[in-house]
Amino acid sequence: MTQAKHTPGPWSVFIDDSGGQWTGWPLSISAVNETDKTVVRTGGQWPYEWDNATSQREAVANAQLIAAAPDLLEVLKRIDSVMDFSGTQYSQFDGLQEQMLAAIAKAEGRS
């Protein structure tokens, strides 16, 4: 398997809980196991820099999806390493392995 170039997971979402105007908006996504390691600062430095078309609910959902990326990548790699997609018993998975490998390549910057 390819050595990861990204910040190792798990990642977590930091939601503004200050009680101020921007409470509930995602501010950043950080590496759980590394002190002061911000992976992504969502939107802009402050929530008011978000695109007006992005709702708070959508911004939080996007941040949660991004934070799950390292875990999802690891699961895909594990599935690829243990599952043999050939044979008739897996015909319902036609095309799935190619999609999975394409997603792994995209996450690793190989596509």
C-alpha cells in the first residue's frame, strides 16, 4: 500500500461554541492525535466568510464528511486488501472494485 501523504486520522470537527453570533458553525477540522494540528479551516477564517448560499447545516455536514475522510480511506484500503471481487458470487459488485480503486487513487493524489 502507498504511504499516506496526508495528516493521519482520526480528524475531528471544531464547532464554534462561544455562544456568540457564529455559534454552531464549523471553524476547523483538526487531527485528533496531534496537538494544534489544523487540517482544514472551513469556509474562511470566520464563519461570515462562508458563501451566502451555504447553510449552517450544510457547512457542518461538509465538515463532518471531510473529517471522516481518513477513516473512509482506511476502510476502502482494508476492503481492497482482503476481498476478492472476482467470481460469480460477487456479481452484484460489478464495477465496485474499479470505483473503490479510483476513489483510493483520488484520495492519494494519483488521479
